[in-house]
Amino acid sequence: MPRIKIAQLVQSGGSANDPAVIVNLRPDQQAMATGLMAGCCSAILLWNATDDDADDANGAYESMRGHHADADPANIDWTNLLRGVPNDPAKARLIIACARDNLDPNHHYNYRTKVLTALDASAVPPILFDDGHACSLTPYFYGFSDLLVFRNGIVIELNGSDYAEYDVG
């Protein structure tokens, strides 16, 4: 049985000398993996659903793009990540992933609040979609150190040995 083809995000974007690497899922790939995250934060967008219910086995998103931001959600390249993505919760999904502790509001990183603040319409500078409006997507947060997002929107937690089951490339 052939292994499922997946894309893997590349940790990047922590400084001017480390530009963000945005990864787009190719048509022959079925899922996207964040790669191991400790203090990092990844954002993955899915859009262009093939039917009205991409959460079931019959539906899938045609397009997926992600960024594994180095060290902090402040390093997510929102401009390039959002380019061409509809600012409509019925047409797109935003997944945010980082280590479980980093989502805790009592933890000094508190990534959930950082992401929500960055996406808020009153953020300075604002993060805008192509339509000129602030994000209307609701971020789905996952406290996994490494995860895999399938075209149908299903998310599973990975560990290092799981990668042997997939064709990464």
C-alpha cells in the first residue's frame, strides 16, 4: 500500500536573516505536518472546499498553506500566508498549533492571547486580508508539539516515529 504524501513546514522567520518559508500543499499531497515545535508556533490555512462540509470523509479543501514561525507567533508571516485566502469562515479555516504549555493563559508565552490580539481588527499594525478587512476567521488552537492536518480538516498529533508512515516531500 502506498504511503500518504505529506508536506512538512520549515521552521523560519525568526529574524531579518531568516525569512519566512511559506509552504503550499501540492495537489499530490494529502496533508501538512508542522514539524516538532517547542517554543514555536505554526499557522495553517485551508480553503477552497470541494463541498459544503469539508469536515467529513467526503469533503476536502483544495488549498492549504502553512508557516512554522520561529520562536513566537509574532514571527508568523501573515501577509504571505493570507494572500489569496477568502476572509470568510464558511470558505476557510485557520489552524494554530504550538506546544500545549504555550497556549496556557497563565504561561509566560500565552500564545493564544498573542494570536487573538494580532488578528483583532484594532491591532497595530493591522493584519489584513486581500479584501482590506481584518481577519473574520476563528482560529482553531491545538496544543500539540507536532501535528498533521489533512485536506478534510482532520488534525492528529504526531511524534517523531510517525513520520516513517508517510512520504514526506
